[in-house]
Amino acid sequence: MVEKIIGTYGAPTLLLRQDGQAFALKAFLHPRKSLSQRNALKRISPLGEILGDTYLFICSVDCGAQVGDTVKQTGDIYYELRQVETVLYKNEPVYLWGLCVQKGGADTWDC
């Protein structure tokens, strides 16, 4: 059932593996914080706003996503996978979820 939901409602996504391979798949990629939380935690430096948001990534198990891989959905924005976990149901893998950060600019993962 989860595969059907991802296949039906997921957005076309490109997974760029560290080994140089690229895979087209369907996935979900959404900001982890709500809009009100992001506005409340906004950090401004002398050079402008610091983007430190993390993004939730959900895809099928067979895509083989790993920490360090890059995800791209629309436009020229790339996201680096910083955490990837397999969700199990009755000891069977159901889907993968991960946390991403937008590539480029300052690395604020540990802030």
C-alpha cells in the first residue's frame, strides 16, 4: 500500500548516488518545520537569512538511497541526504525516510 501511495502521490525525483549513478523515482520531499516554526526561528546574519531547514525525504525501499546522496525534484535546487532510515513492518522493509539539507551556502547542520 505504501508503494502505491508513493507511486501515485510522490513527486518525480532524481536521486544522484555517490557512485555516479542517477535514478529517477517518485518521492516526497517536504520542509520538516511548519511555516510558523521557521518564522519564529529565523536567523539573520550580516549577509542575510541563514537557511538551516531540514527536509523530510520519503521514498520506496528499492531506490537504495544512502547518506551523502543528492536529491533533486524541481528547479536547480539540490538536497544532500544526511540521515537515511528504513521503516519496517513485521520485520519487512516498507519505505525509506531521510533528512536532507539544501546544498550550497553555509553548512548549518550542526547549528
